[in-house]
Amino acid sequence: MSSLPRQTLLIAMAALLALLVGCASDEGSPQKGGSHKKLSGPLIGERWTLLLVGTSERLAFETQPWFEISPNGEVSGFDGCNPIMTNVTLGENHHIEFGDIASGRMACPDMENSRQVTEMLNTAYGYLIDHDRLVFFGPDQRVLGGWRESN
């Protein structure tokens, strides 16, 4: 009887170790939406700098807003006032969805402009890339704004 509990304990410890090793691996870690793939394509690994909000509104910032998407789906950037971080899901037919955006809390003179930048990311549903330009669209196909590749 003393060997049965020990065998059960060893099996449980081996299963726990296998689980921990699997969780520690960066390869195949789940992205938002449950995907296990590394992201690739023209959006990934580039720094995108804000051009326009909507179709024509140029916002004035001391430091221009930007964002980058890493192959693991993490997004880092700057909204014109504070650093931002989130994750992204890319789908078929140029579908894009940003997760909840975490941001710093520093007050700036351009807070309304910064809010417009994060709102664009929050409502982005689709995208189109033409050469070095990136345009985000809402679910209603309305243009939300444009970005320029700056690498």
C-alpha cells in the first residue's frame, strides 16, 4: 500500500512539471482569440506613426503617436501623451481587433487628441495597407484614420 500513493504522487508531479514546462515556452503561446500562430505580414514588426484621424484631421502633438505589433501579437506604442500596451488579433479579410489598451496616466495638454488616437485603435475593425500607408476602418467601413510606416 505504501508504494501506491508514492507512484500516484510521482505521476502527479510529472504531470505538473510537464504542464509548467509547456506554459514557460514562448513558442505557440495563445494570442487573443485562442490562436497559437506567430503573426506575420506587412503590419508586423514595423513602427506606424499617426498621419490622420478620420480622413483629414491632422492632430498636433509634441511627440507623434506610434505603435508596433510584435510577432507574438503584443502591441506597444505611444498615444501622443502616454505609453500604451495591448495585444492584437488579425483575422481573414484584413480584420483587426485590438485588446483593452493599458496606458500611462500622465496629464498632457493634448489629452483629447490622445483620446482620439486610442479610440481609433479601440474601434478598428479592418485595415488596408498601400505601400507605406496603413488605414483603419470601423465595422461600418468608415475610415478611422491613417498611419505611415516609419522604420
